[in-house]
Amino acid sequence: MKHSNQQLLDRIKADIIENNVCPNLAETATQLVFGDGNAEADIVFIGEAPGKKEDQDGLPFVGASGKFLAEMLASIHLKREQVYITNIVKYRPPSNRDPSPEEKLAFLPYLQNQLEVIRPLLVVTLGRHSGVAFIPGLKISDDHGQPKRLRLRISDNVDRKSEDTILDNRSSITELSVVILPLYHPAAALYNGSMRQTLLDDFGLIPEILNKIRKENN
């Protein structure tokens, strides 16, 4: 039986809860903030971790940063429902502190599995933390707006405690070719007005990058 992408994503979400990932974060958070949007999207946006509003609503990028993200999407004629949005860390860190390296590492297999299910043409990382997860040594001030094609080696090392094995009918290590576009986090524009135009300019590159990827894939 073939399962839909959304069913596969729901299984990954359940795995996070069943495997008790980052229990200290889970204890202080209101709920898991897994992801939102089109499970078959061409573009996946990845932030760092949920904030207060996201923690309350259970959805990524619904606060002030989310409003600016929606505005930037509209600038390239896209709606939130057409893309997929998630974070590396799926629980809100206390007091909105930066996620720790250990927390990011704990959630990385689940993020990779999300990408393997969706198989987007383009992954847009929002902020330094999510960018470095894919591009070690990334310097956001130099590298923002510059797409890079990577081959991700995805290890399915998620420990599934349930009997549901809809994700387990594949090899333990797979490769996924994906283009990464590192951008500043939308929150940067909230604190620094000059960043607003930089982000809008970088967003304006997305349609051209997508067209180029589609031509390369044909």
C-alpha cells in the first residue's frame, strides 16, 4: 500500500514524540511544532526553532517573523500553503535561547527524513543555525543568497518504537541531491531595517533558481 507524503510526515512527527527527543525541551514547551504546508512542495523553508507564538499555536513562523515571511512569499507570488515550512529543532527553547548543538543534532535525523519524504527542488535555510546544519563553515553575511547543490547522505537511524513501519521499506542510507539557498532569518529584518531589503532581494532570486533547477533536472 502506497502512503501519501502527509501520512509519512505524520509518522515522523509521531516518532519524535514516541522516541522522547530532547525531553528537557519537551518539558518546558507547550507542544511539538513539526511543520506546516504542502507535503509535496518544491520549496522547503527551514528555520531554527519555534518562538513563543509558534509554541502556542503549534505552527512554525506564525509570529512577527512569520508575517514578514508571508510578505516575502507574496513578493514572488507564492502563498504559505504552496510551500513547506519547518525548523531544525521542533520544541521552543526556554526564553527563546539559541538551540544547542546537541539539540540540533538530536532533531537532525527527523529533519532529514522530512526532506526525503518531500524531496523538494530547493531548501531555503533561514538564519545561521539552519544554514550551518547543511553547509559547515557557512558565514551568513558572505553566503546569503548564493545557492549550493549538495548531496545529503540520509541515515535512517531513527529508533521506531511503534509497530508502524511505513518508513522502513528502504535502505538504511540514501542520498538526496538538493539545492540549498542560505538566507538571513526574517527576524533579522525586525531588528535591523536595512536587512529587510536584503531579504526581499534574496527572495527575489528564488523563481530564477527554481527555473534553473527544473531545466537541469529535465
